[in-house]
Amino acid sequence: MATVKCVESLCSYPIECGRGIAYSCLLDLIRERSGEHVPQVAVVTDKEVNGLHHMTFISELESRGVKPTVIQIDGRQSSKNFDVVMQVFERLMDISFTPDDLLVGWGGGSVLDVTAFAAATFLGGLPYCLVPTTLMGMLESAEADTTYLNYMSHKDCISVKCCPVSVIMDVDFLPTVPESFMKNGYAQIIRYAMLDQITLLNRLVNKADMFITIDECYLAKARIREMEPRAFDFGKEIKEAILEHFRFLRYSEGEALAFAVAAMNPSEPLFRLYDMLGFPRKLEGVSKDSLIKRIMKDISVYKDEVPVISASGNGTIRRTVMTQAEALLFFSEKLAVICD
């Protein structure tokens, strides 16, 4: 029998987590929404996810009388743009989709973002459900109240508010996720550990059950949010500078975040964990001065009141307001840890 748990969240919609629950929980949701009108179901996904899990998700729905329309898109981060959203619009128009129907996003973060953006903007808004298949999607996209698109070479510069009717997280999808994508989720867990309790890292060291680990992460997020709602900006300045410099071509978002966390709170045990998980220790292909210039440009909007989040790993979170000169010195010292 499938195990299902509702994780702790401030969201107005349920976030369910479990093993082998994806199609059964979605069936329950469809039945709940069925009245005189049986909703059409359209599933937005990518080639890789559909190829790996069609038999355990789409075919299971079909065998129980639900015939979803599968809308296959490019799931790469670089393809999270208006062109892909338009492809979804065209397919929805082809099948005469209405706000009485149900849109489903099934895949990683980019697929979930495109689905949420399409749902928020098509016909004034569509009900939609998210079924993340990556660790990053389960930890972050599940609680997101805003969805983002890229424009030209700029990441996440177009946004719209969004709210799914449900999120279904099935950890049975995770064993097929490439390790390079799993690192995006690992980096988030490392950041939660620094902001809440460092002992959360033991779950990565011991390769613990992800079902329990995800639940513990949501408990940690709830504590962090209560202590300092802006704490999730921890390491953001350095992470964004790395991503902007390389335009996502050399380091993944998870690797950039891992660099930022190491710079902000370095320790030898953390670097040993990085070695185990395959994270690089030192940045290559960029100088400290180049990153400092990007950081200072990004924080220039704050003038002489630059907010910076620091964390100790023992549950202590501090928000410090710095002058531009203080911020320059602070980030220069931090970047020295990860730059040659």
C-alpha cells in the first residue's frame, strides 16, 4: 500500500509526499473535481520523463479511465520561455481546454514553471496540479507562489503569481534522476542545514530515505521561515553572480548555490561532503574581481543599506544591513574561499 503524508507548509493547497502515489493521488483529485462535467486532463511533460515513466503514470491513468492529452515540451532550463508556453497554448486550444478542466505539470522545475505560467495566463486562469519528478522540484517548486520565465539571455526575469490546486511528490521518480540534477536538490538541503540545524547534513552523508528527508526539509523550512522569512536569500548574491557570469553553461544552479554556501560558511566537514556528492570546491574560469563587480552591481539598488543574511548552522540566523563599502569587503573575503 502506498504511503502518503501531507508535508508541513503555509500553502493554501495540499502538498502530498509518498512512494508510488503519483497516479493514485491524481486520480483522487480528478474524482474530487468531477461533477456534471468530467474534466479533461492535459499533462505537460518532457521527452525524458515521459519516456522513463509513461508506464507507471500515464498508462496507469489510462487503465483507470482517464485519457490525458500529453503535451511534450523541451524541459531544459534554457527553454523556459514564451515560445514553449505558446506551444502549450496551441495544444490546449486544439483540444478546446476550459477552466473546468485540469492541467498537470509532470517533470522537473522548468516543466513545472512552464505549466504554472500557462495555467496562470490561459483563459484568465486554469486549475492545475504539479507532479515534480526532481528533488529540486519537490523542495522548491512545490511551495512557489510565483512562476518565472527566461527572456533572451536573462534568467527568471518574467513572472506571474500562481497557485496550484495540489502538489503530488512521489519519491519513486528520484532514482531515475541523473546525479547532475540531483545535486540541485542536495544544494538546497545543504542551505537548509546551514539555516536550521547542521545535523540535517547527516541525511546526505548516510544517503537516508528521501521520503523522510523531504519531510524533515519542510519542517526545517517552517522553522527558518518563522525565525527570518528573508533567510532563504542566504548565499543568493554569490550564487547569482556565478550564474550570471557563466550564463548557466559551466555550473548548474545547484553547484552555484553550493559554492555560495561554502563561501559564506566554510568548513572542512562541508568540503568532505562536497567531495562525496561531486560538488567542485574551487571556481574555475572566473576571477574574484569579476564576481565582485557583478555582486556590487546587483546590490547597488540598496545604496548604503545592503541586507545580508548570515547563518551559523546551529539555528542562528542574522540579517545585517551594510554600507556599500562594508559589503564590498564582506563579499571579497567570502569569495576568497572559493576563488583561486
